[in-house]
Amino acid sequence: MRSAALLLCTALAVSGCSILPASGPTASAVAEGAEVATADGVLARYELIDITPAVVESLRTRPLDSLLASFGDHRPSLEPVIGVGDYVAVSVWEAGSGGLFSGPLIADRFSAGSKSALIPEQVVSRDGAISVPYAGRIQVAGRRPQDVQALIEAELAGKAIQPQVLVSVTKPVSQTVTVTGEVTAGARVPLSGKGDRLLDVVASAGGVRAAVSETFVRLSRGTTTATVPMTTVVSNPRENIYLRPGDVLTLVRDPQTFLAVGALGNSTELPFSAEGITLAQALAKSRGLSDFQADPQGTFVFRFEPAAIVRRLKPGSPLLGTPLVPVVYRINMKDPNSLFVTQAFRMRNRDLVYVSNAPFTEVQKVLSVFSAAITPVASAAATATYVR
């Protein structure tokens, strides 16, 4: 019986750390797992980078989307022009009765009859023209309404009695912004002649439906698209740029979260605002490192970084052939300077914060298994001795 117990204890001592349950890899396993040996050589699986002030500064220069930098802030023309697809109505007045657009003179009446006619609204066709009776096809696309008025008057001169024309754009389809996503009422919002900023257009669409802290603004103009947090537009007036006709504005609800796992006070998925948080704040939201389990030297942040960022941090990385590179950032929380570094290291959406167990924790697990295995043997031995 004693021999069996000794054999069991020896086996557990040799392989205990590998067969015992654990919340994740140890700090040494994370460091050693960056590269694995294969039949063809060494295979790199991820980059292991220590978080230092120099690394934090390099990550600080990571380019973020900016509406101002991407599109500028140019107010559109004060007098918008007519475009293809707009609905245009034309009214014609004449100086006397009996003309092309005026009614005949009514005898024995004080009224001389109508002196005007309203041509029903029509859509500006693909060739950029509309039809006006007795004037033919009039090119209106790219012209101001007053310019079109003068053009029609010139075409009707000599045909109508001193014609006066009024052109109005009833539906300015070409002068609209498409608003969709997390807005109360998605629609094509017409732009006013004075110019409209982004928040003006959002307000015209009924406002934001989701929480501002969880909403991102995605603006597409031509082939360029930029995405910024809604809180950035609200807090920074320079990002509240003027919109242009044809812009597509999409409000996207994207709650920002990070995963906290391992030897932490709270292992779960935790949200944060679109403005972002630091690693120090993330650890605080996770209730910090567990006093009895955590390895302070084994605090890691798992993240996929763009290849351009990794190229600055590890120019010779063999993983630079992919757009996104798996990176494990490591920090030693035993170093007092780490308390400053964690306040400058910015978390990203979907980051994973992992804290490994301390080596002593694994020893405790082995000892607990030894105790569970030896106790029945000791009890049996004691009983046998008592019986004798």
C-alpha cells in the first residue's frame, strides 16, 4: 500500500503541472510558444513584444481616422446648381393677355384673364435637360436656377409677350446626403444653400438611435471612407465638417469591449466607451491581479496589429506577409515603472488581457493532489496499526 502511494506521488511530481487544470498557459509557455520547432525549421506563430515607453510611443503614432484629415472642411457653394435627377418646375408670366402662356381677354369683365402658366414639374433627364413648350430642350444640369430662367426667357423672346420665367427646384435629389444606420429615420437629407455640417444632417434624420458612446460615424465620399467615434465629432468641432452632395453617412453601433481572462479578479468580457481606455483602466475594470494566483511578470495583451505597426516594432518579423499580425504584448507588473506605462498603453476593441498563474499556484495544486492521494493511504495504515 505504501509503495503504491509513493509511486503515485512520484508520478504526480513528475507530470503534475501538465495534467492539472489551469486557466491558461504559464508566462514561460507564452514566451516559448512564440516559435515552435517543425520538421522544416522554426515556425513563428506570433510576435512577443515587451511594453516599454518606446513601444507605447510607437503605438501612439498609429494613424486614426479623421474626418477633417480625410475630407477637409470646405463649405459648399452658397448657390447650389441643378443636377440630374432633380425635380424642376417652371412658371411663365406674360405682360399681356392672349399670348402663348396667358389666357384670352375676357369681354365685359374687369379681369383681363390669366397671364401666367405653370409647367408641371419634371425630372432632369440623363442628358441634363428639361422640356419647355415653345423653347424646346433646355440644358439645366450644372446651372443655377436664375441662369436657367434667363436662358428660357431668351428662347421665348419674340414668341411670348415679354415673358418672365421663374424656375424652382422642388426636389433637389442631386443636393442630398444619404443617411442610414443607427438613426431614427434614415433618408436622403437635402442640403441647404448655406451648407450643413455633419451633426446638422444627423439631427435632420431624427438623431442617433443608439447610445452616443457606442456609435461610430462612417462617412463615404467618392472612393474615400473614414470612421470616427461619434463622441469625437461631438467633442471636437473641427471633426464636425461640412457635408457635400452625394455623401453617404452611416451611423454604426459598435460596443467596444475587451476580454479579461486568467488570474484576475473578474474574468469576463468588459465594455468601454468609444473614446477608449488604457491598460491600467482595463486592469482596474477587471478588479486587478489576483493576490493569491497571479504572476505579476505574466501580464499579457493579445491583439492583431496591422503589418505597418509591426514593421516599426519588429522590422525583421517573418509574419509581415499578412495584413494582420498576431502580437502578444508583455509587461512586468513587478517593475514600478510599469504603473506609468500601463497608463499610456491604449486598449483596442476586442483586445484580450491575460494574466498567468504564479508558479507557486501550480505547486499548491500538486500538493493538494498529493494530499488527496496520501490521506486514504495514511488513514488505512493508521487503522491497521490500531487493529494490531
